[in-house]
Amino acid sequence: MADVNTLMYKGKPLVRQGRFLFYGYPDDKYILFMNILETKKDGDLEIATRVLVQIQDTDENVSFAQKVVKQCEKKSFFDAFEIGTIWLERELKNSVKAPQKA
């Protein structure tokens, strides 16, 4: 079986599947999901002009309707990824429970 190289950004995997991008570990409480909704042609490049950003709960027992924790749309991939990574870090930080006192 061949080794698969996964792109890592700030210590987390970034995976693209067509117009969908996933950032974060599936074992974490939340991941960042981005869907490129619209693009424009700039020479030979396709530039994202509308991107859906979602922070999703990875719990398999949560219904699809409850998976989306936060959501917005941005007009560029950079803006979408920037707000998405900020939201993801905040949600992951808030999901860690403080140790209980005995």
C-alpha cells in the first residue's frame, strides 16, 4: 500500500475533495468544512469568489441538522480559511473541560 502524504497546516490535516475542503482531525470534537460555491476564471486559474464556511461537530450521534455549530459565507478562500481556523481553534479550546476539583 502506498504512503499518502497529507498536507498539514499549523499541525492539522487539510484535505480537498473537489470543491470541499476539510481542516482538522476527525477525532477532534470539531472540524472546519468549506465548500467553494462560486469561482471566476483569472487566466488559467479558478479563483473562489463565494465560500461557505462551517464548523461541524464530528460526533456521529449528532443529527445532521445539529452538526453545524457556526456558519458564514465569504467572498474569498483566504477570508474563509482565516475565519474558519479562528472559529475552529476557539471551539476546540472551549470544548476542553476543566479538571474537576476533588
